[in-house]
Amino acid sequence: MAPTPPPTAEPSTAPTTTWYTSAAARAAAQRMAAAGTVGDPACTLSAHGNPDPALIPHTGRIGIGTYGTYWCLIW
């Protein structure tokens, strides 16, 4: 009797997120660091320290910029 092959994984239908370095997000992170405050009109999500991954969408394109410990994400 031949061994049974392992089951093959189903193709993933999970949405794909494309991350890219954004000059606008980097500039916004630098402005926040200079001001010592979180929040910039260019950012969809801004953070001091690591952003909460639960708040980030799991599809589309996300531009990311950091400066020191300030983060700016744009989607």
C-alpha cells in the first residue's frame, strides 16, 4: 500500500498589504519629532513608539515613515 501524500494547503485568499517607504510619511514623522507631539495631517495613523498592528488594515498600500521613535503610516 502506497503512503498517502500529505494534504496540500489551500491557496491563501487573505488580502495582501504592500508596504513601501514614503517620503511624505518620513517628513511627517520628522515634523512630529521636532514638535515633540504625535499627529500630523499627512498621517492616517501616527504613533510614538510602535503602532498597534490591530489598527492597520490588511489590504492595499501603506506608506511608512519613521524618525526616531515617531511613526507615520499613510493608506
